[in-house]
Amino acid sequence: MVPPAAIRLLRIAVALAALGAAYVSWFQASSVNSLLFIELERDEHSARNLDIAAAIGLCLCAAVLCQPGRHAARLASGAAALIGLWFLALATADQVLHSTAFSHLALPAAALRIVTPILLALVLLGRSSRVEFGLRVAVASTFAVHGYEALCHNPKFLDLIFLNLNSDTGSPLFGEASARIILDVIGAVDLLVAGLVLFLRSPALAGYMALWGAVTALSRCGAMGWEAWPAVAVRMTHVAGPLALFLLWRPRGIIKR
């Protein structure tokens, strides 16, 4: 049985992720747009129209998810499933395009963004028997890939450390060697917790992973300012997935609702 608090949490997180993806599709360009235009050689107008349609659809799905009441559960389930399918399309396009370092791992890295909406869709239909297992695998996949990328010193992660930990004025507090050591530690811990979450039902472990998911998501705004909020929003499932496990595993009586 999935606690009502966990369902509300997943609804909010998936809705925020959808709004973040909608902003990117409307004001920038999604990876699906790039795949259609660059790889499949579709005309730019068609690719742009798909992005606009996706943005409108994602906003509508987010609005449906925010509607309370059991009478809207089936509609909300469909909205959540559509959001999950869009994130699957984005990750597939990223993996096919190979436009950035480690993009060949885009699908397992995006496991929480893809799986969380799908699991929410099942929960809203009353099919919650495999939700815990699905969340465990998705959390482990995302953390494991990010841990591997950290150990390989992904340039994007190095930039995040530089921009978050070094002041805009004066000499930098952390040089490249220090940043690489920090990434080694982060990568090792991420791989460790990714393995543990598959076998341990530990609220403390799930709570740590939710907290770290929030820190890494918010680091985008720390590095690039509040205009990077869409990058934070699409990563809300990185927080909600582990936090839902925490609510599933918490000792009885701590949270009633």
C-alpha cells in the first residue's frame, strides 16, 4: 500500500518535471526536436511544431495531476503516463544523438524521470504491488550512472563544482585537482548507495538519497542562477523517488498521513 503522502509527493514532483520539460520545449529546443531535424532530416518547421505541441500537452498533463479527488484518478493516470513517455522520448533522442559526453548512458541516467511517472500512473489505477521494486531499480539506476560519470570526471560535473564552490571574485577556492577528488568521493558514494538501495529497506538511506538528489538538482541554480529552474524542475523526481521510498519504509506512527 502506497501512503497517500507518497502519492501526493509523486504527483507534485511529476507535475513540476513536466513544467520544466515544457519550458525547454517551448522556449528552447528539446532533444526530440534535434533528433528530428539533425538525424532524421525533417524540416525545421515540423520539428518546432512538435516541440510546441509537446509543451502544451505537458502543461495540460501537469494541470490534471494537480487536480485533487479520486474521480479524476483515471485521467491523472493517463497524464502521468504521457509525461513518462515524453521523458522516455527525450532520453532516447539524447542517446541516439550522442551530442554530449556520456550521452550513451542517457536512458539509464534518466530512469527516475521515466519510471516515476509510469509508476504513479499505475498507483492511481490501484496497481501498486510493484511500485517499491520499480522505485528501487530506478533510484539505483540513476544514482549508479551519475556515480560512474562522477568517477570518470564528467566535464559537466566539474563545471558544477567550480561554479558552486568558487567565488565570482578573487582566486578560486577549489582548483581542478580538488574538484576531481570531490568527484571521486561523490562517485564512490553514489555507487555504494545505488547498490545498497536494492537490498536494504532503510529509511535513513532513502532519506540521504532524497537529500542528495535535492542538492544536485539545486546546484544547477547555484551554478547558473534562477534562470536554470527548468533543469531543477525536471530533476524533482530525483528527490521524490527516494523520498517515496522513505515514506514506504518509515517506522509506523511517525507520519500518519
